Amino acid sequence: MTGGSCHWHGRIVTLIAFAESRVRYLTVINSILTIDGLRCKFDADLDSRGDQGMLAW
């Protein structure tokens, strides 16, 4: 009986470790996408300012 519960405990620990690694992986991807999004937004802001500057001339 105890052997069975140990087996289940091992599976649960493995599952938790797997879930944590997935979360960490997704967090890294999310931060990369956020940085890319900010960079794109920054570039777009610069472009719009550049256009306004050209119109001002």
C-alpha cells in the first residue's frame, strides 16, 4: 500500500516539475514577445514623429 502511494507521489512531483518548467518557458516567451512589442511600438512612434517632422518642414 505504501509503495503505491510513493509511486503516486513521484508522479505528482514529476507533473509539478513539468508544469513549472512549462510556466517558466511560457514566461520567457511572453517577456520576449513583450520586449518585441515595445520595440515595435517605439519604432512606430519614431516613424510617426518623423512624418510629423517632415510635415512641419
